[in-house]
Amino acid sequence: MSTEEKVTLPRVAKGPRPMMFEDEATDILLSMNVSLLSELIVTRQRLDAVERLLDQKGILPKSDVDNFSPDEDAANQRESLREEISDRVFYLLLQQTERAERAVPEGAPGEDI
């Protein structure tokens, strides 16, 4: 990763979010599941490609993959990736929480809980 700062653009759509179900929580759970499914499909496709290429070239036996233990740098990169994926999966819940926090007037009872 470079030393440049990562630019994060706001991902908030204007207007009300279209709902498929009467209960907003059900819509959020559906969105989270679709997001997880998308992540899993892409990961499985890429993993399949890597495993097939390694097998075709006789480079890496399966036992090496099964016994792999990441070093500190790899573990840190994995944690960063986990956080990015979690942010995408839980995006709607995080957005809903942020809206609720903004809606609480300053000095309201229970604000500091």
C-alpha cells in the first residue's frame, strides 16, 4: 500500500430508499445477504482460478495451502480486508445508525449513553 491517504467519498443516496418489504429491518437483512453472497461468489471464483493454475503448473501442493500461517504483515492486510468487507456488508445498518445519531438533539436525555 502506498503512503498516500485513501480518499473516501460519501456513499449516501438522496431521497428515500426503496423498500421491498413492509419491515425496514427485513430489507436491510436482504441487502446484507445479497452483499455477502456477492463477496462470496467473487472470492470463490478467484480462489478456483488460483487453485487450478497452481495445480496445472505443479507449483503448490494442496497441503501447503492447508498448513499456511500468515506472517504479521499478511495478518494485518487480512484484517484490513475484513474491515472493508464488513463495512460493505453492514453499510445499511451503519448508515441507519448515523442517521439516528444525527436525529438526536444536542443535550437530549440519554444522548451520552
